[in-house]
Amino acid sequence: MDQERRLYPSWCNPLFIRPTRPLPEEVAIIGAGTIGPDIGYYLKSALPGIKLYLVDIVEEPLKNAEKRISGYAKKALDRGKMKEDQAKSVLSNIVYTMDYDQIKNCDLVIEAATENIPLKQRIFDNLEKIVREDTIITSNTSSIPADRIFSKMKKPQRTTVTHFFAPAWRSLPVEVITWEGGSQEVVDYMFWFFATTGKAPIITDNAICFMLDRIFDNWCNEAAYLLDHASARQIDTVVEEFVFAGPFYVLNMARGNPIIIETNTLQMEEGPHYRPAPILGSVETWLTHRPGTRLEVPEDIKNTIRDRMLGILFSQSFDIIDRGIGTKEDLNFGCEIALGFRNGPFDIMRDLGEAEVNRIMRKFKEERPGFPQAKRSFSAYQDFARYLLVDEMDGVKIITIRRPQALNAITDVINDEILAVLKEHMDDPSVKGFVITGYGKSAFSAGADIGRFPEMLGDRDASVQYSKDCAKVQLFMDQMDKPVVAAINGLAMGGGLEVAFRCDSMIATKNATFQFPEITLGILPGIGGCIVPYRKWPQGADIFHEMICLARRITAKEAADMGMVGRITDDYHEMIREAVKEVNNLQGKKKRIPDGPVDIPEITIPDQPMARGLVLSKEAVSIAVKTIKDGAAADNLADALEIGYRGFGEIACTDAAKEGISAFLEKRTPEYKA
Ligand code: COA
């Protein structure tokens, strides 16, 4: 945990940082090659009001950059991801220029030029002469440590490396490097800045290739060495068990061979075993196929490939943790969302088990001597929450659900992890209570993970059991003496809203919304959603009817007017502070959910129930109505909750549920039978 303290000296959740400067008004990107325009498009999409300069020394890439950025905006428009006026502001105020003098008023400059130390140093020297003293200057190098590129600067304190992943306009992670010559203020600011603009930044140490490219580069390099034993197609096929696209396919896409040669040559400072595979220098394009193409690979070759590729993956993962280059949480997270691994390396290890990992590492040691091996016990690499960040503020534990790739949708693992944190600190007298919030500015949680549903649909018992398993967190919160406050930072939907409703209080940002979209999927909120709100806020019953039966979405203000939300805040930062205060206010004042039956007004449903233009399933709506009514009439809360679980079990066996869930997963509009 030492390394984690050093990498994250203040907060793990970047939005807890109070920035020392405002958002930039003018930003420059140096280098209009591939990644520069992509970074530019991300910045303009997130902050359409800024003035963006794309700078290059020749005109051609600038022209291409302009075309590329307009193309992205057009695609976003065509796909309905952006409105006309939004696209207009994204494309306005971009200056494509070869004149460095134009960028003198920039608050932030991101260098994205070729990976060449003297070139980068010349750029920074030039920049220092042009921009203000307080302008933050960062480099998008993927491999060169910060001290080597910034060492000749007069004010290196204002610099750091901010390493994006392709495609930079969409890929969530950005590595923000902490290095001894740079100031903590700049690291904190960039960490906050990226999260504020929709990225998922992670802080890593200043090692060669930082964190995630140590995985990616060595993964590709090892694949190239394996060509002595197997073909590129065979290697790509075998490792698709672990990644969405094999290394050769990715190298072709990225024209990446020279990059691996360059970065692995740099890593050779750590030992000759990092030497780039010679074949990378003599081949331009690999003979491989699209991911998912079937190819039979003989068992012995398959095992050779699998063991070696896992060997390098595990070796690098151990080394990153043992040297404190990054945290286990971030390595797992980054491998999944930046590098396309189906599971993080520590999850792969967990699933294989200790004995198998040891076997792979022994074999790898024999075949590839010199590479790092584990320095700790197997369990020491497993001991972390995969999807939660836990911070502490004023004696309150703040749990952030971090799964931005799925709008913080709650999986079984996340449920277990929340429960584990609550249990761990329940009896600790130094902990006053808990806040639960979501990562990023858009969602508290988009509900239970819909990918989990297909396996239980049509099976009543399995569906009831699923609801009960999920409800463990809520039931535990019900009986805890310490208060739990939900800090709603955006969409609170379905299973996420059911967790929030169960907390002792809710604080929300002004953009927060509350919705049970289940009925649009042909299901109902089965983890207390049809029960608890009626008992906690009976005055809102009419609105809950519409929320559950017609998927009505309500705003933070409506929720506050109804007495559900204690306080609405202007931003995330204030929301967290208020939520922590609320935990303090609730000391010794925790209220239990009223136990007895509750009178509810009649539920009136139109002949053809609709939700935002979608024709709903009448059968599903009638099961929801019955569940609400029976739940309200139940003698006590426990019985009512049971009715809710059973309602979910019943609805999960309808055609509507099958259709609704399949439609979501196939990204189409569901068509319900009348
Ligand atoms: N479970 C699993 N994945 C989810 C999810 C959920 N509840 N909610 C969102 N996601 C995933 C999406 O599938 C998408 O993944 P992809 O990028 O791999 O395709 C990603 O999160 C982003 O969502 P997307 O739909 O592209 O964002 P959007 O801004 O267009 O729409 C929502 C946002 C919330 C309206 C939409 O995601 C949605 O309707 N989600 C389902 C909400 C729901 O029904 N919750 C109750 C579940 S019981």
C-alpha cells in the first residue's frame, strides 16, 4: 500500500481535488500527426468553448487534422451523439497553425510530437520562450521518462507527462506521471482536469514506458519472439482468449513495429532481456486475420503460446506493482479499458489459481531468463477492490464506484466489494460513516449490469436468488448503526438507484436524475425498488408509480421537492463535502425504514403504456403494478421485500424480459407484443 500512498497522496477519486486554477480557456497541441488531432477533438468535445491551437511545422498534417476532426464531428452528428449546435461549437475556434507565436496565451500546452528527445527538448525550449510562466506544459510521450525530456527547462515544475491511449478522443484512461522535478500541484490539476473532461486518469510513476505500455510493448515483443514457434495468425488466435484483438492485428492497425523497437530498446537499460525482437525491424505488415476468425491451433503450439504470453503479462504486472510504478487497481483497470484485455491481469491470475500461475512463471523463467518474477505472495497481488476507490475525508469513508466504461453499472463483484468495505469499517470507532458515489460526472450508476441478465431469464428461482444476492448490501445498510449517504453525481438508475434509495440520505448535483428504466427492458426493479420508496417517502407515491411503471425520469429538484434529496449542489466537489457533512449530521440520528403497510393511491395506467415513445409490454407493466400494490399492503418490510424479489422472478420469465434485455445488448429498440 506504500506505493499507493505515494502515487495518490491526496485523493484516489480525482474529482475530490479542489483545483488551484480554473479550466483552461486556450489550449495548444504541438504535433498534428495521428494522436494530436484526436486529443484535440476530445478536448473540444468536452470543452467546446475553449480556443484550441493545433501546431505543426508543416502544412500537410494540419490540413489532414482539420479533415479528421470535421469527420469525427460529422460521424457524431450522424449517430445522434451530438446535436447540430454542439458540433458547430466543437469545430469553431480551432486554429491550425505553423506559427508558435499564436499560442502565447495558452493555459495548457500538450506536446504530441515524434518520440525523439532532442526534438522534444527543442520544442519545450521554444515553448518556454513563448508561453506565460504559469502555463502548464505536458508531453504525450508513451515511453520517455519526464526527467529526460524536461530536464533542460528553466521551469520544469510546471510540466508532466500526460500519456493518452488510442483512439485518444474516446479511450478513457490517461496516465498522468508523477516525477520529482514536477510539482504536485500540476499532477493534481491534470488528474482533476482529465476527470472533469470525461477521461479516467490514473497516476503512475516515472519509469520508462510508465505503466500500461510496459504491458503492451512487452506483450507485442514477446509475440514477435514467439514467431520462432508459431505463426502470427496462430498467436493472435490463441491470445484472443485474453484480449479482444491479438498483438499482430493491433500492430498492423497502429503501424506499431517501430514503436516496439524504440520502446523496448529504451527498456534494455533495465536488462538485455527487454531487447526488441529482430523480426520487428524487417516486417512491415503481419499476416493475420480479423479478431474472432476461427483457426484450429494444434494443442502443443497453443500451450506454448499461452504460457509464454501469460508469462510476460504476469512478469510485467508483478514488476509494476513491486516497483510501485502503478497500483493494482489501475493496472487491472487500464489493461481492460486501454489495452483491450477481457479481464485485468490480476483477475486472469485469480481465475487460473496460484499453482498454475507458479507453473507458468517457472517455465517463463527458464525460457526467458532475466525477466522479473513475483516478489510477494500470490494473495498479496489479489488483495484489492477491482471496481471501487476508497478515500477518507473527515473520518468518513467515501466509496466511489469506478466503472466508467459502463456508466458505473453494478456487477455482482461491485456489490460484494461495497459490502466488504462496509463490513471492514463497521466496527471501527474512527470511521463515522460512509458516502457512496459514482466515478465521473455523468453517472452515479446506470443500474445493475444488464449483461448479467440473460443467464437468469426464464428461470424464476435463479432470478429471485439474484435479487436476494444483490439485496445483501441494502439489508446490511438497513441494520448498520453508522450512516450511509449517497452522493448522486449524475444518472441514478435501476439497481444504482435502489442502492441510493436505501442510504440514509441523498445529496445530489443539480444535473442528477433519477430513473427506473427497467420497464423499458421488460423487467422491474426487484431489489427493493418497488417497495422501499413508498415506505420512506409515501408523499411521492404517485411519482413512484410513474417511475416504476412508465420509466419516468425525475430531476434532482423534483426529488428534493419530494423530500428524497437532502441538498442539491452546484458541482461534484461541493456534493462530496456536503455528503460528508451529512454523515456527521446523522450521527446518532439514523432512522429505520418504516416497517408497516402503507396506503398508496390508485395506479392508473394508460391503455397502451408508453415510455418516451417506446411502446411498453402490458404484461410487464401489470406485473409491476401488482408487485407495487402487494408490496405496499404487506404487513412488514421483510415480507414486502420478498414480494419485490418474487415480482422480479415472475417478470424475468416473460417474453417481454427476453425481448427487452436482448434488444439492449444488441443495441436496438425492443418490440413488445401487445
Ligand atoms: N449494464 C451494462 N452496461 C451498461 C449499462 C448497464 N446497466 N448501462 C450502460 N451500459 C454500457 C453500455 O452498454 C455502453 O457500453 P459500450 O460502450 O460497450 O457499448 C456504455 O455503458 C455506455 O453507455 P451508452 O448507452 O453508450 O451511453 P449513452 O449515453 O448513449 O446512454 C444510458 C446512457 C444510461 C441512457 C444507456 O446506457 C442505458 O439506457 N443504459 C441502461 C440503463 C438501464 O436500463 N438500467 C437498469 C438496468 S436493470
